[in-house]
Amino acid sequence: MFFIRDPIKFPEFIHTQKRCPASNLKDPNMAWDFWTKHTEAMHQVMILFSSRGTPDGYRKMNGYGSHTFKWVNKNGEAFFIKYHFKTDQGVHNLSADEADRLKSENADYSTQDLYESIEKGEFPSWKCKVQIMPEAEGLEYKWDIFDITKIWPHSDYPLIDVGKLVLDRNPTNYHVETEQSAFSPGHFVPGIEPSNDKMLQGRLFSYPDTHRHRLGPNYSNIKINCPYRVQDKSNYIIAGPHAKEQDKDQEIYEGLFNKHPASDPKAALKKEALTGETGRFAFDHPNDDFAQPGGLYRNVFDEEEQQAVAENFAGHIGACKPEVMEKAIEVLKKVDENLGKKVKLLIEKNSKLTK
């Protein structure tokens, strides 16, 4: 899941996670001021402050598409999809003490671990699984399936195996093959389509926009970003970094005398019927922001994990101003009453120890 469900909040959210403009220091007041005002974030915040928020390297963590995507079959039938990548190495996480030790001993621990395992031929792999929901069911489901702060319970839509992801070679030049790579959720193949997930819709245009800013207007001409079987004939940006030779009759977009590739009808998106008014509305789905994070704490975390997440919360919230601290504890009590009380007691205990 993610911290917000509406892309209009993205700039505010990102700014609260950066350094304070006055002191240039990390500021928990900014983070908790945002989270307590936008409580849909609490599900992701629970993950962040649990041990899952500090995975033991890249190989030992799962990956998730997070967004709701759509699959459309040859008959035009649509299904909503959630992607899951489950590590074959097993999920392993670091405690706060282990993470503190590693960041001083080897800040490149995760990168080194991944690189060395591939060099040794111990190729990390992930099983690709999906949750599949028929389109008609999605529109009537108890959770808002377009809300990225929520999950689909596996008891309703179990994981289905569809493939495997294997990392079997390292880059020969990290800058060329990794730093210059430009991923986008808009890179679809026929049969995979976006849904009305607001955050996904925002990312469809914002990711390519970022690539143009970071890598230049011709970022798709960089080798790592080119389709490996296709010579790109559809790029009509003729200037700027990474510009390449153009055919003399390619300059006019879809002109009578050029070699523009014909549109493939198989790549057309499924049409949707929309009714109602458009505009900016307050989120009014009956789902609340606390049921799923509360269930995660009570039903998924064991006692050790519950204690760890409470201690991590206490360390971060305890550095806030009193008025922010009070709001944060109240929000945690809405997630789980015992969690909020435990965090408050831990903050008071830590305060006494430091005096």
C-alpha cells in the first residue's frame, strides 16, 4: 500500500519526509503533522515502523505492484489485478539495533549483498503472483479497490502463480544500466491496462515527466530504456541530449510520406462507460482508515513484532513537540487502543531515562 490515495497530496507528503528547510535536519514534527492530518497513511506507517520497514537486504524482501491494474482478455472481459512478488530467499528483516549498527559499519550493505550473490551465481528470484477480481465484483467490493492505502484480503482473493523473476547478471556499468534506467507504470503491453486508481493515474504522467527532467527529452533513446527488439521510429524529439539520427521523411508526425508505424488495434484500451458529475470531491467511501492497520497489528504481528513497532514509534514520536506528540498518540489509539497506550508509556519511560 502507500501513504496517500490522492496524487494532489504528493508534493506535501514528500516535503514532510525531507529535511527541515530551516535546520536542514530530519524533522519528525513535519512527518507526524502530516500523518495525523491524513490518517489514510497509517496503514503504510505501520509497515514502515515495523521490522518490515527495514528489510535485511534487497534479496530478502517481497515486492508489490501496490496499484490496482487491469487485465483484458481477447474477448474484451476485464479483471482487476494486484501484483505480488514473493522472495524465494525468505523474508528477513533487521531490528532497529541491527540497522543502526549496519549503517555505521557498511552503508552499502544491501547493494553489496545483492551484487555478491549474483557474482557467485546465487541468483535471487521472486515468484510472481496475482490477485484477480472480476470487474463487476470490483465495483461492489467492501473495500475501495482503487484506494492504494488498502489491501485486498487474501481470504477473498487468493494469490495465483503466474511466473518468476530472476536476477541473473550484474550491470557492467552501474551508472549506464541502473542510474539511467527509466521505469514507468505507463509502460504497458496489450492486455494490461490502468484502472481508475487515482495514484496510478497521477503516476502515468508524472514518471515520464521526471525522466525528461532527470535524463533529458530523449531518455527513451538511452540503450537501457530502448525496447531490445525494436528500433525506435516513433520518437519525434529531434534535439537535446541523446538525440539520434532521424530519417529524412520522419519529421512530420503521421504525415503522408513518412514511415510512422501503423497503430495496432490490439493495443487499444478497453472502453469504459462513465456516469455522474466530475470535479474534486471529498473521499466518501464507507471504509475507515484504521480497520486494516489495526488488523495488521492485532492479527498479523506477533508479540515480538508488536513490541518492536511500539518501540520504534516511541523513539520517533518522542522527538516531536508536545502538541504533535499528543495528536500522534491519539491517532495510534484509533489504530489500536493498546498500541497507543503502550507508545505513550514508552515515551514517558524514555523521557525519564534521558533526564
